[in-house]
Amino acid sequence: MWLKYDVDRSGTLDPSEIRVLISEVMDYNAVEKGRDDVTLEEATRFMGFLDHNGDGVIDENEFLLFIVNAMTMTIENRINFAHRSPMHAKVMVFCTNLTERSVNIQKAIEREIEMEMK
Ligand SMILES: [Ca+2]
């Protein structure tokens, strides 16, 4: 998953790569849903939530930390977070979509293992 978005293979995600990731995870490209694509400015603001060392790019550890934090948030925490600002709400949708995707992948792997055991 990481390599797919790290287009220039720098080992980090810059705002333009993050933009693609956000668009895809949030399904912004789905024309039938009538949603706008995420702007580079939004992607840059979004990065503020992930960029712990403030170097302007997201490394794999920062990304994993973000996912782990998101996965351990309670429903109440999620709602409170989303209410802070429209940007927070977007970040929360992103987290939820991303963690759901991870759970689905995990389930698919478990199913496959189960099939092999039979
Ligand atoms: Ca960073």
C-alpha cells in the first residue's frame, strides 16, 4: 500500500502524494457521488495531522502511528475530534475509511487462512 503512493520512491509521502492517498481513501474521485477532488492546499493542511517531526513529508512510521492512533480511538473520541473543525471532520472520515479498509483486509486474510486449513 505504501509503495503505491510513494510515487518517487523517496520513502516518504509529500503533499502531492498524500493528495492522491486522501482522494482514494475518501473516494473523492467517485464522480457519481458528486464530490470534489481534494486540493493540494487541503492535502497540506491534512499533513499537519500526520507530520510529527515537521519536516513537511510523511514517513512510514508517522503514517503507521496515525493509523494506530485512529484505530484505538473510541466512538466518543471520534465524534469529539470531528466536531473541532471541518478539517478535523475530514481527517476523521479519512481515519475511519482507512481503518475499515485495514480491518477488511485483515478479515480477507483470515478467511483465506481458514479456507486453506479446511
Ligand atoms: Ca515527517
